[in-house]
Amino acid sequence: MQTSSAVNGANYLTYQGKYKGLLGWIFSTDHKRIGLLYMYSIATMFATGLLLGLAMKFELLAPGKTIMEAQTYNATFTVHGVIMIFMVVVPGLPAVFGNLMLPLMIGAKDVAFPKLNLLSWWLYVTGVFLVLAALLFGPGAPDTGWTFYAPYSFKTGTNLLPAVFGAFVLGFSSILTGLNFLVTIHRLRCPGLKWTKLPLFVWTLYGTAWIQLLATPVVGITLVLVALERVFGVGIFDPALGGDPILYQHLFWIYSHPAVYIMILPAMGAISEIIPTFAQKHIFGYKAIIASTMAIAFVGYLVWGHHMFTAGMSGTAQYYFSLLTFIVAIPSAIKVFNWISTLYKGAINVQTPFYWAISFIFVFMVGGLSGLVLGALATDVHVHDTAFVVGHFHYIVFGGTGFAFFAAMHYWFPKIFGRMYDKSWANIGWLVFTIGFLALYTPMFYLGIMGMPRRYYDYLEEFHGGNILSTFGSWVLATGFVIIVVNLIRSARKGEPAEKNPWHSKTLEWTVSSPPPVLNFDEEPVIGENDGPYNYK
Amino acid sequence: MEHAHHVEHPDMYDEESSKIGMWLFIFTELLLFGALFVVYAVYRYMNPDAFHLAAEELNRMIGAINTIILLISSMTIAMSTTALRKGHRKLAIALVSITFLIGLAFLVNKYFEWGVKFSHGIWPGSEHMLNEMSQGEILFFGLYFVMTGLHALHIIIGMAIMVFAIRGLINGKVQIDRPSLLDNCGLYWHLVDLIWIFLFPLFYLIH
Ligand code: HEM
Ligand SMILES: [Cu+2]
């Protein structure tokens, strides 16, 4: 049964190549090792961002100053935002599970450009250190918000330059990963694996890669312009010199709206693997999911204006952006219907990844529906820049990408580490985390509607109740996170050895031993006419 | 471990992949400059007179020379890929080297051109600009320096790739049946050329 490389004991975790020890990891071009490097780096950054979030929530426990001054609060939400967006959710699923699983899922030995892949990780790390340098050196941490809006971004006295440059480098890393995946999917599918037989996770990586490629350069050059503005005063965004700060916002959101689809598409892809596996049923509407993926990828470019309804734009433009925002919600809704329909009459095997997937669908729906409140012109004017927005994007970005990340983690864990985690602790972790999440962010909708602004370290007494609940939620969520992580780390080292295919899935990565051999497949797999990623009897 | 050797490096060389990869990368470069062209279009539309006035300052002669230079260099690099295809490795090396030198000539020209601007007190944030120029002119020169500067940076990158290509040609990593590096070097250089073909009229010629 076992593959030959597993017999002589070398899987991708244990083999030794040119270098020993740590060097064998940070210089490895093996896509699986790179995936793990990303996993550890991103987990570290997530924990950092989480601590900053906890600090902010602690500050908001009571009106007035609790633990930090206004300026510290400004720096905290800025750095929290930069870390969570550029270092966690944007690379998130593609860099970790894309790297680990994409070649396995398409029956390839590696990605198309393994060295470039390693370079991407190095760039990621460089970007991280650049941003951290902004915190440790110079005249104080950046305080502009993660959006770096002009003109404040070149007027502030804080150390913005390394942060902006770091974000640029992170963008470059993201572009290279996208490019690599596109070529991989085009060129390296194994014989018989037609486009219409690709697992949906692969399809969403494909859509994501296009967005990474087409949107990121625009924000890259925009950040360069901000840097040049700061250093040389070229005037492009500086109203004092004739420039237009609103133009900055346009250029920023032309990337940053599509970026939310970089975050969410692969999440949807992971969910589309998990749902059919645990329902033991063919995914409902395979082609509809592909079509909606590509629709999201392209319509997603045309809606950026909804971030600027109150910033000054013509009525015509507002109507247009609002309408398109409603239209782009449709493909997401289609996916939700597909997942639910897949479950219908399935023989559902309720396991940890399934809990995560189901809760993903719930928080994703709440996030999406609250997004429509922001996409509608009249209501957006009311809740713009309030806690409602914070509730919305945490539901969709953290709820969406975060929950899917944990779902994927618990789904592919036995494949990645060759061991099974303790299922009851995993379930407890999920439960605590989810309760914390709901308690943390749900009050923000209410607070926002009542008028509590975002990005303030202080608030009026009337908002106290909701904030207490929210802060309490942040503690529960952090507890859940610790339970999950401890359980996974313990299990990766001491868990029961896992079977090849513990969930009885049909995709290719489950046909190799766990953990996979160094070169993935001993023989190149061939997909027959009747095989398919979701062909459960 | 004895099989560690063949394990480390599955040789993934695939000409088609390299080509697709390069085209995709070129796509991102176009978007990078594309955003700048949009900014240029917006500000030109808002300040037509000032842009006209400021463009008078630029030296069309140098611009034209640089345009011709780059067009020739595109030809030499294209010739080098053909030479390699026909198996004339030495010729290919010579042609890439010539292209490299032409790139250098472009940069020298650029250096003098910018130098003249500086000596007239024109650079972003200079006293002269802030006190005596209209906002439209400031924007024009701001864009001029950013866009030609970024383009010059691309010239340098292109030349760096040429160094790698030459090295590959010398040590055999780039061969008649492994031409990707040189091909991609050429593609990239054409891109750099093409961007200039747009920059030249936008800054120097349009009135
Ligand atoms: C992947 C997960 C997360 C992502 C992507 C994320 C993203 C963001 C972003 C982009 C901002 C806006 C920053 C700005 O205004 O410039 C923000 C603000 C904030 N986040 Fe998070 N976040 C995540 C997790 C968390 C967690 C775990 C907590 C709490 C424990 C948290 C609490 C907050 C708070 C309190 C604010 C500031 C609200 C304000 O005063 O405006 N976030 N987050
Ligand atoms: Cu948006």
C-alpha cells in the first residue's frame, strides 16, 4: 500500500536535501515546505495582530483612557490593519494551502517555478521586517490607518516610509505567487485533468491569481507615489501643489476592493472542497461555482467606488457603483446556495472541518448582507466610518477568510503532518472561538447604527454596554484561538498517525501517503473519463 | 541520504511555462505604468495649458535621440535571440552586449537631460518650482520625473537581466534548446522600449 518513498522513510518533512536543519527549510524550493514556512510566518503575524486587537478592545472597555493614549490607539489600529490585511488574509489561503496543495491536487511534482516560489516567501519576510522596522525605529509607529490616505500619509510625522515600502514588497510577493500559480495550472495538470475536472479550490486559486496579477501593480505604484510624495514632494496627491487626494483613494481602492476577493475566493474554494467531502455528495452546481468565481474576479474590479460614497463623487458615479456592488453580491450568493444544496440529502459526516465550514457560511452571510447596507447609498451615508463598518469587514474578512482558514487547517492537517488532531479539543476550540467571534463583532453593528465612530480610542457613555460585551468576546475568542493552536501543535507532534484519506475524499492529494513523499507522486497520476474530484457514488 | 541528490531539484524547465510567465509579468508592468498614464491623463485634462507650457521646457532633440536609440536596441536584442536559434552563440553574446551598451547610452543621455533640468532649478520640491510655477506645471514635472525615472529604473533592470543572459550564454545555461532566459530578456526589453514609445510623445510632443 505504501509508496516507495514512504517506505524508505523520506517524506517532505523528514528528507534532507542540500542543506541541514533550518537552512533545509528556508532554502527549500519544495512547494510543501514553502507552504509550511508561510503557515508558520502567517500564524505568527496573526498572533501579533490578535494581540494588537486585544489591546484595542481593552482600551475600549470603558470610555476615556483605559490603557493607552489616542496616539497609541491610532498607531495600534494602523499596524493591526496593515498586519492583518497585507500579511495575513491576502497571502493567507493561497500562500499556505495553495502552496501545500495545488501541485498535489493537479497531480504535479511542484509549481511551475519553484525558485520563484521561494523568492516570494523571502519577499514576504522582507516585507514583514520592513513594516516591523517602522514600529521599532524612527519617530513613532505609523498612524494613518492601513489605507494610507493622502494627504495625511505624507504629512504625518510618524515613520511611514518603511511601512509603505513593506506593503509594496508584500504586494510584489503576492504578484509572484499569483503568476506562479497561473502558469502551474495552465501547464502542469496531469494527463486527463481537464479544466472541467479541476477541483474547485484550484479554480478559485486560478481566479485569485488573476486578481493578484491585475490589481496589485496598481496599488504598488500608488504606494510608490505616496513614498515619493513624502520624500520629494512631487505633488501628485498634494492639494497644495495641485494634486488630488481623492485620486489617491480611487487608485487605492481599485486594488483594495479586488483584494477582498483575493482574500475570499480561495476561502470559498476551500469550503467547496470540504462541503462535498463531508456530505459525501457531488458538489451542487460545479459549473455555476466556476462561473461565479470568474464573475467575481472580473466584476470585482468595477465596484471600488463604494468605499468613497461620502468622499465626493458625482451622483451618476454613485448610482453606478452602488448598482454594481449589488450585482457583484449575486455570484457570492450563488455559491451559498450551492453549498446548502450540496448538503441537501447528503450523508453528512459531522467533523471539525465541517463545523468550521458551516460557521463560515453563517458569518459570511452576515458579513455579505451587512455589506449591502454599506453598498446602498442612503444607508451608507448613515453608517459610514462607524463601528458598523468595523463589524462588517471583520465578519466578512476575518469571518470569511479566518474561518475558512481554520476549516482548511483542520481538513488538510492529517495530510500535511501525517497525524490526526484530537477531535474533541478541536471541536471545543471551534465552539469557544465562534462564541467569542459573535460576541466580539455583533455588538459593533448595533453600536455603529447608534452612531459610534470607528478609529477613536474614546466613546460616549451610552455606548458602554455594547463595548463591554465586545471586549468580553475578544477574550473568549483569544481563548478559543489558544485552544486550537495548542491542540494542533500537540497533535502535529504526538497525534495518532493519520490514514491516507481519513475523510474519504475524491481529490488527488488524498491518493498519496501522509505526509506526502518528496516528489508527491511516484507515478504521474492519470485521470480517467469517469473520474472527477466530486464523484461520490 | 543517498537519494537526497535527485530529490532536491526536479528540473522544471519548460519553455512554454517561461514564456507564459514572462507575458504575465509584462502584464503587471503594463498595469503599473497604466496607473501612471491614468494619472497623467487626469491631470492633463485638468491643466491643459500648464501642461502645454511645461512641455516646451523639454528637449525634444534628446528625447528623439533616445527614442531612436531604444528602437535600435530592440532590434539588436531581437537579432540576438534569432542568432541563438540558429546556433550562433558568439554572435548572440555580441548582440546582447551591444544592446547593453545602447541601454547605457540611453541612461547617459537621460543623465544629461535631467542634469539640465536640475541646473534650471527644476526638480520636485525646488524653490523655483514652488515659487514660480503654476500647479499644473508642478504636476507636469512631478509626473515627468516619476515616469521617466521609473522607466530608467526599468532600463537598469533590463540591463541587469542582460548580464544574466550573457552569463548564461557563456556558461551554457542558455543554449539553443534552452533559450528561455534570453527570450525573456528580449521580451522585457521590448516592453521597456514600448513604454518609452508612449512616454516620448506624451511628454515631449503633444501640444
Ligand atoms: C484576520 C483577522 C482580522 C483582520 C483581517 C482585521 C482587519 C482589520 C482592519 C483592516 C482594521 C481597520 C484598521 C484601520 O482602521 O485602519 C481593523 C480594525 C480593528 N480590529 Fe481587526 N482584523 C482582524 C482581527 C481582529 C481581532 C482578532 C480583533 C480583536 C481581538 C480585532 C479588533 C479590531 C479593532 C478593535 C479594530 C479598530 C476599530 C476602530 O477603532 O476603528 N481585529 N481590523
Ligand atoms: Cu469594496
